[in-house]
Amino acid sequence: MAEPEAQGSGGEGGATPSPLIHRTDLWLAILILAFCGAAWYVTTTFEQVPDVLSQNLPPQWFPQLLLWTIAILTLIIPFEHRFLAGGAAELDKGRRTPVRPMAWVTAVLLAVTVQSIAIIGTFLAAVLICFALPLLWGERRWKMLVPFALLFPLVVALVFTQFLKVYFEPGIFGIEF
């Protein structure tokens, strides 16, 4: 015979209902919003772009749009556990696993790529990262990798430079579209 459930236990198995806001996620959201605020301030210090480089938008427009998007999505984080079947316990269970070393290697590779753009240019950096990341993650099908690494950056570059009229850093090789 099953034991009766304790009064006010919150449901099946004695689990208590999740609080409205997950405290860990609230602190994470506050940190992200603080970063967005600091980054927003930095965007207000951007100098005016010379007319020859102007793309009909002020230089702070895209970074501020990106920061608004991050901030809006961040507002969901403290409530994420409410949408999961297991609630906060399920969310916290997944956080016990440490970040895998491959994630750190990927982050370093991306940071190095971003820093290399001023030297080798946007297009060449995109081609290199489109080769390097799949190789790093274990992709060995060269018939898939080579077309992806060459065609994807090419299509992106053409769309941005020809249709959206966005300037890409040409680098020391002078690769422009």
C-alpha cells in the first residue's frame, strides 16, 4: 500500500513546485544585461564614419540591434525552468556536467579568427573558419567540407556586399567583392 502524500508537498513524488524565477538564472541574466548595458555605452562612443565608407546607417546601429536582441532573449532566462518538463531540477541536472574542452578550443579558434580579420580579411577568415571548425569537430568527408568551406563564405560575401552594400575588410590580400 502506498503512503499518503504529505500535505502541501506540491504533487507527485513529494516534489515541490518550481519557483517563478530560477535564482541562478536570474544572476546570469543580470550579468548578461550588465554586459549589454556596458557594450551599449561603448557603441555610443563610435566615431562618425566617412561618407565614402557609409552604408546609410550610423556605425552603432547594428551593434545596438544585436544588443537589443541579446537583452530581450536574456529576459527569458530566469523563467526557462517553467517551460521544461522536469522544472528547475532538470535544468540544474544538466549544469552539473563541466564544459567540455572542445568548447574552449572552439572559443579560442573563433577568437583567433576574429582577431585575424584585420590582417587576412573577412572573406579569407570566413573560408578558413569554415574549414577549421568542421575539421576540429571531426568532419572528414572532404566532398562535403570543401564545397561548404568555399561556397558558403562566397555566397555570404556576395549577398552582403552586392545586395546589402556592406563593406568587408579586404585584408593584406585585398580580397573584395
